[in-house]
Amino acid sequence: MTDETENADNVIHDVPFGESKGKCPECGSMHTVPILYGYPMEEAMDAARRGKIQLGGCVIRGDDPRKYCKDCDHRW
Ligand SMILES: [Zn+2]
């Protein structure tokens, strides 16, 4: 019983929705935010200022990265 509680801290949470949440493939950080493309509305600008999202600009080429890592600056 005591061993179980001790191990609980070491469990790496493999969250089922981890993909949508976004884990950085470069550094494994979970401090990632979605990149928003298109003309940012005031709401999006505010979210970007708070670091909730990353603004990708107005130009969409089709193969643009969808996620941004706040820890290592990686986009994918
Ligand atoms: Zn990273």
C-alpha cells in the first residue's frame, strides 16, 4: 500500500487527449499553445498577449505549423 502511493508521483501521465493538448516533439514540454492564423480579432489578440495562443499571421500556406512551444520556440 505504501509503495503504491510512492510510485504515484513517478507516473508519467500519458493523457489520451495529449495530442490535441500538444506536446512538443522537440523538448517534450507541455507548455505549448495553438497557433492562430488569419486576421486576429480582439479576443485573439488578448489571448496572445496572455500567452494563451501564438499568432501565426494572416498568410496561410497550407503546411503551416499548428502548435508553438513556449519553452524552446519550436513550431510544428
Ligand atoms: Zn519545446
